[in-house]
Amino acid sequence: MKDIVDLSHPLESGMQIYPGDPRFHCAPAAELSRDGYNVQRLQMGSHTGTHVDAPYHFIADGKKIDDVPIDTFIGRAAVLDMSYKGAKGKIQWEDLAIFEDLMKSGNILLIRTDWSKHWGHSIYYDHPYLTRAAAAEILKRGVKVIGVDTLSPDATAINGGTWDFGVHEEVLGSGGIIAENLTNLAAIQEGEWMVSLVPLRLAGCDGSPVRAFAWKA
Ligand SMILES: [Zn+2]
């Protein structure tokens, strides 16, 4: 199958994580030379690398990742170009309203900032972010899944500023899904694309790493 675009960052030791989250490790548990085969032990948080958040991430009685129907994570990509936004740039409804036609049930809304090029560096924390009010407007139009090529759709204040989880509360509170740390969104800006953000079937978990990818619709 041709025309597949990988939208995921690699999972590797030393990779960037959300401040305070568990570090990623992949280390030998059995070794070919000693045991006759290789098995590795994985250790990571549920929000490591390119991943999705289930409602349970912020909502006590929200759906867990294995409760969300698999088709929720597959849909037509609607890529909104916000790549002109700079560090800590605020994305408001006024910026997004011109894309209103793309905001409908079944479409996966991908907010493209190209901040993914800063992955692994401290400036990655200074990503553009969505306002809570903008998220509410998007959801009103039937969108269930919002993906970003940044650490979070909310502002991350590790380098200064105010912590806020308004977009998380809004999206997850409405039963929606957030995808974070996507990359390569510029590659699917033009043309019609389908996207898959299917998580692992992690029973009772609040999120899951995903191998996000897109293919020509
Ligand atoms: Zn997350």
C-alpha cells in the first residue's frame, strides 16, 4: 500500500515526556546470547510519545481507553493549518472559524502547528495552544477527536506562564478523545487523507501510545 504517512514520533530511551510522567525504558528481560531468545521489558506512562487520551484521563466516571469504540479512532483527516502561530501562541475560535466546514462528526480534527520540529528540545514545551472556548466551539459541531502536533492542546507552563487544562476538561468531559505529540501533519495538509489513531486495548487505562498514520482517502 502506497501513500502512507507516519504521524508518530519514535519511542526510545531518553525521549521527551510530559513533565512528571514516567520515563520510557525498553531493556532486555531475556537475551539471545544467554536465554536463546530476546524479550524486552517495556516501562512507560500511558501518555508516552504519540498517544491518545481517554475521557478517564480527567473525568472520574469517563470512558477508559478500552471502552471507546475502535472506529472512533479512524476517520477523515481535517488538517487546520495554524503553523503561523509562534511560541505560546494562542489559537482562538476566530482563527479556526474559517475551517468550520471541516468540523463534523466522523472527521478527525488535526491542529497543525509544525511545533513537532522542536520535539526533544526545551522549546517544545512552549508550543501554541488552543483556548477552552475554541475547543467548545469545535465540539459543538460534532467533532469527537482532536489531535495536535504538540505536547498538549492546553498551554504547558514548565518554562513560565500558567498551567491550565481547560481543553482537556472540555474535550474529555464531552466524551471526546485528544491525540498528542503527532508529527508530520504538513505532509497531509494537501489532498484527502484518512487517519488512524487506534490505541492498544489497555484494559482500564486512561490513554495509550499509538502508531498514528494517514493514508490517501
Ligand atoms: Zn495525554
